[in-house]
Amino acid sequence: MEKIALIAAGGAAGAVLRYLSVGWMGRLSGEIAFGTMFVNVAGSFLMGVLAVLMIDRMPGEVHRLAPLVMTGLLGGFTTFSAYSLDALRLFEDGRTAAALGYAGGSVLLSVGALALGLVLTRTVLG
């Protein structure tokens, strides 16, 4: 039950951070869909960093916090369902190039960001 409570707390915090981040990036870029892409890429990068830190490198009690941070916080922060809706809306609005760039860019950048997070963290920690 403790693990479920940690995931729920992290998920609530992640959802609030996602809302604030999407709005902030949407205002900066002028396109709300790219706010969603930002959180997915940033969340993927952080997942890579935290996978090394919390799973590979930190012993003992830190593993107890992985559900809070990785499943809850980052799961609430990133949002594939919103990504899918944004891509479909761009297609429906007849903005095919933007939809394809957004859909492909989100996937490639998110996977790349996760790999970068893993590599950088492993390099820094040795």
C-alpha cells in the first residue's frame, strides 16, 4: 500500500508540473502541441538519468523512492495520450507537415533524450 501511495503522490505532482510546463512552453513557442513534446522529451531525459541513479547506482533505501519518482512523478509529467490528441488535432486542422514533424520529432527526441540521460549520467558517475 505504501508503494501505491508514493505513486499517487508523485503522479499528482507530475501532473501539476506537466500542466505548468505545457502552458509555459506553449506560450514560448506559440503552439501548445510543442509544450506536450517538451514535457515528453524532458521526462524521457530525466527517466534516463534516474534509471542510472535510482536503479543502477544507488543501493538500499533509494530503491523505495523509484515508484514515487519514476512511475508517479515522471508518469504524471509525461503524457502520451495528450501527445496523440495533439498530433490528431494538427492532422484534422490540415497541418500535415506540423503533425508529422510533431509526431516523429516527439518519438525520436524522447528516445534520444532517454539515451542521452543514461549515457551522460553513466559518464559523470564513471
